Amino acid sequence: MENLALTESTYYILLSLYHPQHGYGIMQQTEQLSGGRVRLAAGTLYGALNSLCEKGWISPLPMESGSRKKEYQLTETGLAVLKRELARLEELAANGRTILKEELS
């Protein structure tokens, strides 16, 4: 796996899918988790979901008969990507705290 930085929206989409859910739920949770900074339009979200499916980071769940809601879940690869990104972000924050230690105190 490549060690790439995720966009903020991709990070929150993957984080939102720690528990499987449908597109509207992903949109709501992304906005909530980001404190309103990340607001996904439907077209943007579904384009991102298709891309993440192609990468193998998420997968659609089988749809229930009669349901129009398509749910998605993280794959093992997606969970590994999410954990790697969290470690990268924690390292960035720790490095910043170390350098700015005097100013933050």
C-alpha cells in the first residue's frame, strides 16, 4: 500500500464507515465529525464512494429487498488505510507540539 495523505473528506468518509451506513448517514456524520467544515454534496459523495470501492477500501453491502438505500462498509484494506492516516496525523500534531512547545505553554 502506498503511504499517501488522505484528503479531509476521504478521511471523514472512511471514519464514518467504521460502522456500515448509507450515503445520507455518511454525509451527516462527516459534517458532524468535522464540526461543519466538511459538507459533502451528493454528487461529490457518490463519486468518492465509487472511487473508494474501486480502490478496495470500502464495499457495498447487499441491498435489502425493496430498499433504495445502499449501505457501505470499510474493508480490511480501508481500515488499514484509516489507521495509517490517523498515525500520520498524530505524528504531525506531535511534531508541531514539540517545535511550538514554548509558544503553546
